[in-house]
Amino acid sequence: MSEITRVALDAMGGDNAPEEIVKGAVEAVKKQKQIQVLLVGKEEILKQQLSAYTYPKEQIEIVHASQVIETAEPPVKAIRTKKDSSLVVAVNLVKQGRADAFVSAGSSGAVLVGGQILIGKIKGVERAPLAPLIPTAKGVTLLIDCGANVDARPSHLVQFARMGSIYMEHVIGKKNPTVGIVNIGAEEEKGNALVKETFPLLKACEDIHFVGSVEARDIPSGAVDVVVCEAFVGNVILKLYEGVGATLIQKIKKSMMTSLRSKIGALLVKPALKATLKDFDASEYGGAPLLGLKGLVVKTHGSSTSKEVCNSILQCVAFKEQQISEKIREAIQKETGTQV
């Protein structure tokens, strides 16, 4: 029997908290018996929310936290002053070893600061990147970094490539995953200073399958398994990806309702279309892990519904079972030649 994976869930973080967060927790424990959710937030509110559901009571535990960190608050100040916030209390559960993972749809800045300051980076890791899975024609691709480090150095991107390769191989099951660096052309001499400096370093790495540059237009086709970039570029790619996807879905639905003929056609293609759109629904893949930390931190969209919250909780099981933090620690030790 698999070990229990304990997930500390920030129940008060996000645009749809606590309703969708609690619902996501209930959905997760119904799907996976080997998960225990530590639901962190205002106890009375959470009890009221849970009373609307039937679920295995032993798999959800409420941990009281009297404060909430709002999205607009300065992250460092909020972490330091709101020590009894749902976010800080949940992060500390991981730090103390009472939880294996922390999941939040709350303030991105506070999640990043809390993870790096309270849980801490693995020794030797220079920067901890956010790494979401994005849907492609071939399955999924890991985009790393998408929001944590807007001013990265070449050595940071090399570590991102290593950590991303480990994640794709051991969590997603992609053997020898291909790695590409985001660029404005396929030629090695193209790009800004960061890309030009990083390219030869990645090319020299024997422990990753680097295939060169990848242009943004080639990412949706699944050109590579791991897309490496600094967070400014990564966040632009991610947001454009989501926006174009949502717009296309709206346009397709609207066009199918324009006439009786199109409505009949829509009924005929509905099963196949539904399956295809599901493959390109980012919420199916959970949140973005903050890689390189001593414990697992997963950031979900601020607008997450219960489905994405549920999937973010479920992905923590694979992360723990595959010992991703330990594998990253071993890779960094090999890279630096030191004990970490």
C-alpha cells in the first residue's frame, strides 16, 4: 500500500476561496484514498463549507488560521507580519514535516517568498523556478520558469533545464526529455545576451537532452518536452497561451450556434470536440510546482475552480512517490561536486 501524502491546502487563498478550494479538497480525497488534506484557514468558515459535502472524514483535517494574506499585499511584509495567516501556517506545516506538500491559489508573491524563506531552497540551487505543465499536440510540455525569476542568469537557466528534465522524466514519465531554450530563431547566434550566453552552457550539459532553440510558435505543437526561459518571457508565453485558448473555445462554440445546420453538426462532433478541448484545458494538469525547494510548493491560478485545486492536490502524490526533491538534490550535488 502506498504511503499517505499529506497536503497542506491554503483554504483562504484565491479569487474563489474558500468555496472552490474546499470543494477541490473534497473531490481530491474522494478520488485518492492515500491523500490527507490539511485544510488551513478560519475554522468556523471551513466547518460550514465542509458540512455541505459527504466525504471520508478521516482524510480532511481543519487547521485553524485566523488571518488571510490578500493578493495586493507586499509579499515579504505579509509573510513577516501575518504569521497566523492561512498561507504561512500551511507553509510551516511542510517546514515542520507535518505535511508533504503545500498548495495555494493565493498571492503568487507570498507563495514564492514563503516557500523560499520558510521552507528554503535545496543547497546549491541558485533560484527556484515555477514550472507549469502546458498542453500541446503531443501531450504536455513543462514551461520553466513562468513567474518566479524575471531577472535570471545563464547558470540559473541551466539549473532550470536540469530540474525540468528530472520532473518530466519521473513525474510525467517522459524518458530522456528534450530541452529547448526560447529564442527568436533557430540559429545559435540569434537571441538576446542571456540566450546567447546560456546556449553553449546547455549544449555542453551531458545530463540533459538539449536540442537547441525553440520559437514560441512551435511550443503548442510539442516541439520540445521542457521549455527553458526566464520568468518574464515564460509568463508572457503562459498568459498568451491561456488567452488564445480561451478565445478559440469561445469562437468555436459561437460558430456552432449560428444556424440550424451548424447546430446539427455540433451535435455530431460534440463527443470528439469535448475530448479534444479537455486535452487543451490547462486546469486538467494542476498547478505549477516551485522546484528546487526542500519541500513541495504548488501554486495554482488565482481564479482556480475546484477541478484545478483537486488536480493540484493529486499531483503531489506523484511528486512524493518519485522523490523529486531528492533527485534534484542529487543532480545539484553532481553539478557542483559538493555534498548538499
